[in-house]
Amino acid sequence: MKQEEQLSRIVEKVVVSDDLHAQWLNSLSMMENTGARKISKYEHPVNTTLIVLKHAAEEARHAYYLKKQIGKLTKDGCPDYSYPYLLAPIESHHYLNMLDVEACRYLKNKLHLEGRALKHGAYLLVTYSIEVRADMLYGIYQEALTRHKSKVNVKSIIAEEEGHLAEMERMLVQFHPEWEKLAADVCEIEVRLFNLWVSAIDKI
Ligand SMILES: [Fe+2]
Ligand SMILES: [Fe+2]
């Protein structure tokens, strides 16, 4: 089954149940927050640009915004990111961590990067692949929210993720002349890891 179809089916099940929907939002919030924390870790203490600061701030806002949406569905659901309040908690953590690990390994082998250059390359390529995914996932999710006239909406996140994707493309062009091939390879890693996540969520 195509990933889009599988995801649509999952989202359809999620949005009609307030409890599942709250856990879904909490899981996405946790992943956005993990992303924000990874960007903060990547930031150079001196040489940090406006774009990177904006990116870190917006990913942190996504985590906050998604968490805030939970209040529209349940009164006191999902106070934190502990396992009982998440969907597929192990796979949700695994997805981002492994993407980082595998992208770094790929860059080390392929371009023999190390240190700051490796961190920079991994930041660009991991973020790029996640933004491609965010575009697909939030698009499918928002379509279901609109159709079910849900009180929840993620339109502001979609707009910002589109901006991130364009920024990553601009930065990748400067990073390497063969950036498209590098991005395609990391996206391939991402597709495999996302498959594991979707399959786990599909068991709910
Ligand atoms: Fe985000
Ligand atoms: Fe983003």
C-alpha cells in the first residue's frame, strides 16, 4: 500500500476519536520538539544566522502549538511526553534519532566530512527530508481536519514548513554541487524509517 493511502486511513481514524487525536497531536508535538532541540544543539555559539534562529524558533512553536490544540479536544489529556500519552512512542523517538545517525554515517562515507562540516551537512539533509515529509503529512492531516470540521487546524504550521523547505534548498545549493543526489539518498533513508513509524501507528 502506498504511504499516502496508509497515512490517510490512519488520520481518518485519529480525527474521529478525541482520545486518539489528543495522543496523535502529542506525538507530533514531541517530534517537533525533538527537532527544535536538535537544531539548538547544532547551532554554533557564535556563527548562527537569522535563518537558523528562525528555524529553531518555528520548530519550537510547532511543538507548543500542537500541544495547545489538545486542549480543544480533552480537558486534561496528555500533560507530558511520557509513553502512555504518545502513539507508537518507541518508533516516534527512533524515527528522528536514526535519521540523524544514518544521515551522518552516509555523509561520512560519501563525502568524508567530519566535525562542524559533518554537523552542517547532516542538519541540511536531515531537515530537507523531514520538510518533504512534513509537507505530505500535514497536508493529509489538514485535509481530514477540514473535512471533519475539526476545531483543530495546522495551517500555520504548513505555511512555515513550506518556508523551511525552500530555505533548505537554497542552503543545499551552496553546500554541494551534487546536492540533489545527496538529498535523494537521505530521502530514501527517511522513507524507510517513516515506513516503520507508520506501520507502528497503524497498529493502534
Ligand atoms: Fe515543524
Ligand atoms: Fe520545519
